Amino acid sequence: MSSTSVAITNLTSVAVLVFILGFLGARIKSDVRIPEPIYQMISIFLLFGIGLKGGHALKGTAFGSFAGPAFATLGLGILVPLLAFTALKLVRKISDIDRGAIAAHYGSTSLVTFSAALLFLENSGVKVEGFATALLTILEIPGIVVGVYLGSRHRDKSVQWGKTFQEVVTGKTILLLVGGLVIGATTSQAGYLKVSPFFIDLQSGFLTLFLLHLGYLAGSNWGEIRKVGALVGVFALLFPIFAGSLGILVGHLVGLSIGGATVLGVLCASASYIAAPAAVSVGLPEANAPLALMSSIGVTFPFNLLIGIPLYLEIARKVSGH
């Protein structure tokens, strides 16, 4: 499939079109948002379902094939926020605390971007290693911790590390992903098959509803996004390409398939808007929260959804020589 065909396929997918529908709905003042309790239910469903599927796939994975990518992912979890913080020094209008907050968001990951990437690769006939969800979990934590540390070095008050770690580790993102991984790896084939019609087969539909809500959030906060400033907007577009390419290259070097390297690239290119905002609010309470969140969900998320995912697949193919 050519680059043009890949791009057109993604841009006309239901996931992308529904995100655009939510965005347009917000711009014309139509209340298409999902009620908060339902939004929370969908996020729990996706987190646990993805963990469950990943844990079940881990059963057939040898430790030797997983160890290299796992350690490489951990290294990327430390390196990506460091690179983001350094790049943001070019934006002179924001403080080091805000740079740290933004770096924490970009060092962490986006579950929905990851889910959309898996769906896109599946529809494109590209296989992905079963332990991809475990890589998502590994990358989630270090980026937040490093970002908070970098942002906290230039202030008098010390970080409440106990509360910050507790927020990261016991927050629903990590708990449900890790819990799903463990349950998926532990349960029998019969036990997995009993719940898979709900947690696995319906993932695409629930993801579509989630994207409708995210499109609405992006559209309704467009005024705030414009206030972020041109340079931060440029960062939110260019840094994902750089970080995604780095993730793809590392994935290729540690032996991941084209699909696996693409997913690792997507994880490095994505920015958190669930786990990171909660942790940063505890670790860096004086940071400008809307600045980091709008950069993440208002610029980087739609870029990755519309253009980034097929772009990373093409980069992975070029790197692998296919």
C-alpha cells in the first residue's frame, strides 16, 4: 500500500471522522459531548480491555523476545521527557515549571492514540507483537516522574514525591492496565473467551464514542489552544515526529517487527491527557495546567490521529527496508 493510500485510508476511517464530527459539533455549539459518568465508564472499559488483551497475548511470548524491547522502552521513557524539556527552552515565554509539566505529558502516553494505532494497523493487515500493551504500561510512569523532577528543580518548594508516585502508580490508568495484563496472562483460555465478546470485540465501538468526546473537548477549547502561542504549537506538531522516529529506530534496533516498531513510535510520539494531568497537579501544582493539556489534546492528539499514525508506519517501513 502506498503512502497516499495509507493516508487516505486513515483520514476516512470512522475513528478520524468521528473525532472531526465532535470537533465541528463543538464549534457550532451543539452539545454532542458524552456525559461524565459514561465517559469515565468508557475509559475504564478501554483501559481494562486493552490490558486484558495484552496479558492474554503475553502467554505465548518468550521472556528473551520481550526483555530487549522492555528495557529499550524504559530508556525511552526517561529520554523523551528530557528531550522535550530541552526543546521547550526555545520557547522563552514559558517557565521551567511549565516546561517540566509539558515534558511530563509528552514523556507519558496516550491510551486512545495507542488504541487508534492498533486498530489502524489491524485494518492495514500489519501484525503487532502481543506484548505491545506491556510496552505502553512501561512507558507510562518514567516520563511523568522525569518531567516533574525537571520542573521542580527551579523552585524553592520540594515536590511531594510520595503523593506524586501514589497518584501515578495507584491511578486508574496504571492499575487497570497492569490489572488487565495480570488477569489476561493468568486466566484460562475458556475464561478469556467468556469475556472477550464484551471487552475485546466491542473495543472499536467504544473507542469511537471516546473519540467523539475528545473531538468535542478539542473544539470547545479551541480558544485556549490559540492562546498557547505559535512556538508551543510548533513544538506540539514537530516534537511527536522526532520522538516517534526515535521510537521507531530503537524498536527496529531491538528486533521489533514493522508493526511493533510503529507502535513504539506512536507511544513515544503521543502525549498523555489522563494520567499526566492528574500526577502533575500533585507534583507541580503551580504549573499552567491548561497549557500542557491543550498542547497535548488540542494539537498533538489530532495531529497523530489524522497524520501521525500512517506517517509512523511509513517511517517504520523505510527503516526496515520494506
